[in-house]
Amino acid sequence: MEQDVKERIKQLVADLNKYNYYYHVLDSPIISDKEYDKLYYTLVDLEKETGYILPDSPTQRVGDMTGEGFTKYRHEAQLFSLDKAQTEGELSDWVNKVLSQFPNTLFTLEYKFDGLRLALTYENGLLKSAATRGNGLVGEDVTAQVKTIRSVPLSIPFKEHIVVEGEGIMLLSELEKYNKHTDGPLKNARNAVAGAIRNLDPKVTASRNLDFFAYGIPVIKNKTFKTQQELRQFLIDNHFLVGDFFEVRKNTAEIMEVINQIDKQRDVIDILIDGVVIKVNEISTREKLGYTIRFPKWALAYKFEALEVTTYIRKVIWQVGRTGKLTPLAILDPVDIAGATISRATLNNYDDILRKKVKINSLVFIRRSNEVIPEILGLAQDFPDSVEIKKIDTCPSCKTKLVNNGVNLYCPNKDNCPDQLKERIIHFCSRDAMNIEGIRDKTIDLFYDVLKIRTVDQLYTLTPKDLSGLDKYKDKKISNLINSIEKSKNIDFPNFIYALGIGNVGIKTAKDLARKYKTFDDLKNATIDDLSSIRDIGEIVARSIVDYFSYTRNIEIIDNLFKYGVNIKYNQNTSNGKLVGKTFVLTGTLPNLTRAEATKMIENNGGTVSSSVSKQTSFVLAGESTGSKYEKAKMLGVEIIDENEFLAMLK
């Protein structure tokens, strides 16, 4: 084999591994998929021609061989479990015990991932083996399966012997994507990753699109660390995914403040977590604290209440939304999830019901997600009296014959369907829309039945006399509602767009539209091509917007809103503001500004705020206790500024 071909293969492997790292770990691709595929298949062809295959070649991620069984793997160092706390008192006892011996101790906080624990061994910078935790002493060799995880580096800069500990994870967004295109939906992300890695066929593992988040190094040669912060940075430097969340605190009160914040936010995090892991930051202090037989004395897992439980479906009702889309809602035997009693949960559509194989009187898994109503994950068990859920063909609100649009059912009676009309008014009055306080579901029922309110513009015709005829409406309540309606007339452009209830247009898209178009008329007359040119707005959203404004009744209602005094406040600084064209990412706690305040200042000056760092990010605005966004910004060469530098930009 000629030397130049060998060198070509080496260069392709190095380049492709770099591109994988930027795509799967940094979430910042530096070449297109088409370019990547061209290089990848060039490498495949060269390897076939020559038989020369490097151990860290990306072609080795998915093997063709299916094993007959997993072999046992004895861990080089014991992988301990963690002691647990579920109350502030239990946490306080542990923290105070540590502080009584080592008064100046700092504690680190990281997510407690709810996946499959793994240990990866590297030798001479190459991935040598991967194993499950098992009982902590002996696990199973799953090297072929773990190689399919693209956020697992096949080679790393560190060339000494090292064992990296972490968690195999299936992101919740990936689970949702997977379940949309399979006849056998996975019940939850935890089972999905465990089933994928413990599947004898690596191709099955690869199909789940898993990730690996590293958090520990039980074995390393010729290298020491002073703190968990230093250890974590080492993992980042060696191309491991570590996650965005990492905090350092000094006492129970500070730790609980962070834990409570995460507990409130965990239903919008894309990773399945079941708690927070608290560790002593200083490695030397850990060595003095030592271990019990089962767990280290220097770490503790604070466990949240379970977000996933089982209960029975007793009935299914079909809800009609403001756009006419019908959503099946399961009525359940009441069950507690994280302190809330749940008696109903959503099923996305009829195809979802069929995929999940759920029935009336069946036992199902439910999980609290980022929606107000939890979602049914799948069937746990059915019984002889379990009954198939039937697909309906007429609207439960107005009895109009339903139409199919993709996987969803729609009621086409947009002007006269009571539920659609009510839902539009509820949306119009919501906080991110017109923010009319005092109008809720029961209020809308009264308005609809007694005052014959059918469209949102009619809200601005209400008088105190109209309201005085309603049950339980006295002088103060009437005055408050009239004042709230009057106050809503002066509305920011993004909120007005959102209030219209255009299909597929959430508050973020509304902000993007308000940045693009200087006036409402500009937006109203926009074409599909023009709208599709806006970042994050595809053809489906663009068509929804154009269709909305092409419907005569919608234009009549909007004209009436303006006639009754609704006044759009356009931000004149946005189009020529000092931050036009700049994208910001916020991380850490700012000294004087809240994130909401900083975000508003950026948007008011023409800039945009993103949740993740990429090569397109202009600035990372960093405060105290930054996470991996800060580290990622340094790695990508994105400029990092503090609050003072940010404020100076606006002067």
C-alpha cells in the first residue's frame, strides 16, 4: 500500500472525528452534512480497497456483527453508588457533618442523570473498552454498542491510561422523534437507553441516537486534580460532553436554592434527571473523608419526587383547540406526581393512541412534561376488560364532520365552533398575548353564553352595564376587568402577533417576526418566500401566517381591534439599534440585571438571544457561576463579556 494513501486515510479520520466533535459535542457544525458524507464515503472506499482501518475511524462506530451475549467486565476501580437525601433536613445533616470537619469546604452541584451508568477506558488516547456499571465491581462489556454513540470520542488528546465515568442518555427530544417514526414506541428515556446499550445488535443502539455525559474519572495515570472544577475542565478539553449545568456553593441554604430552581425547571430540560448530585469540590478533602462499603462520604444525591407513575385510563375525551385541531385527553384514576394530583393526561393524536397501544381500563405510564397536562408515555398492562379507544368523526363541540390533516383531526367550522371561538379568546387574553387579567375559562363561558361574545374584538365593546348582569360580578370586579381591557390596548408588537393565535406561531416566532417587519402591514402582506427567509421559520410556519392573513374574517376582526383603540407599540430602536445583527447567549448570574431584563435590553436594541452557543454567537454575556456555555464559548473563540461591558455597548 502506498504511503500517500495511508496518510490520506489518517487525515480523513482526523478530519471526520473533528467534525463529529463539533457537531455532536459542541453542537456547532463546521461543514454541511453533504460535505461530511462525501468525506465519510471516501474513507469507506479507501478502507475497503486497502484493508487499512485505524482503531478510531468513524466507520468503526457501527459494527455489522451481532453478539451472542455480553461478556463480564471487571472494573479496574469500584464504581460506587451514592448516598441519597430527599429532604432539606437530610441534606443539611450531610453538609454540616462535612463542614464540621472541613469548615471552608465548597460543594459542586451537577444533574443526577437518569440513564445508564457507563465506564469508558482509554489507552494511548484510543477508546479501548466500555462497560456498564453492573454491581460496581463487575459489569458487562458493551464496547461495540457504546462506539455508536457519536458524542463518545473514539480518540482523545490525553495519551495515558484513563477510565471516564458517565451516563448514557437519550435526550427527550430524540425520544420524541424516535417515537414518531416507530410502530413500537419507547416508554421513557431511561428504558430507551438501557435497552439500546444492552441490545446485542449495535445497529439498534445506533438507531436511538444516544449521548454520553461524562462526570467522573475513577482511574487516571500520571495526572492529578485539585478540584471537581479542574476535573470537569479536563473532560471538556478531552472532547467529552459534560452538560450545561454546574454550580459551586458553600452551605445548605445556597445548595437548596439551586436545587429548588432545578426542580421547577426540570420539566423543560431536554435530559431526564431525577435529582442533583452534590460533591465536595476539593479532591484532597475527598481523600480524607473516604468511603463506606457502598458509597463515598464526599458525595450525595438529592432525589426529586418521581415525575413518572402508573395509573388507569377510564375515559377519553376530545378537546378542540383554537385552530380546530382535536387532541385526545385521557381521564385517569387520580395519582400524585411531584406533589400534584393528576387526573388527566394528553395523547397527541389517534396515531399516538395506536402506537402506544393504550386502551380504556388499561394501566399506563404517565410523566409530567413541560406541558400543564402530563403526557401518557405508553402501555404498562392491559386486562380482559380493556377497551379500544375509538376514533371520532364529528366535532364534539359543533357536530361538524371532521377532516384529516396529516396525523391530526381538525374541525373545519372555524367561524361557528363554540370551543374554537372560546379557545381563541382565552389565548388572546393570556399573559404573553394581550395580558387581560381576570378572564379565565369560566369567564369565557359566561361571556359566550350570556353576553354572546364570539370574537376577540367584542371584548373591547364591553361596558360596566354589560358585566353587571353576570353572576358574581360586583363593582370592584367589574372595574378591575374594564381597566385591564383598557390597559391592554397599548400592546408591544410581538405580543400582538402572538395574541392573534396564528397556527404554529409561538412567542419566540412572534418576536422574530416583529424584528423582521417594521409595521403590522408589512407582516400582513409578507409572502411565503419572504417569511421563509427568516431564521427558524420554515415553509409550514410561513404558510400558516400567509393563510391566516388571507382569511377575510381574520382581517375584519383585526380592523375592529384597531377601530376600538388597540395601538401597537413598535420598538423604533430595534431596526437601527446598537445590537442589530448580534446574537447573545446568557450564562451565570449577573450582578445587577436579571436574565429577563438583560434579554429585553438586547431585543429592544435589535439583538437576539439564543439558548446555546455556536460559531454564529456574537457574545456570551457571563455572570457568576457559569456553566459549560462559558467553556464552549472559550473553545469556539466566541467573545465573552461581563455586565459592565454589555452596558457600555448600549451607551
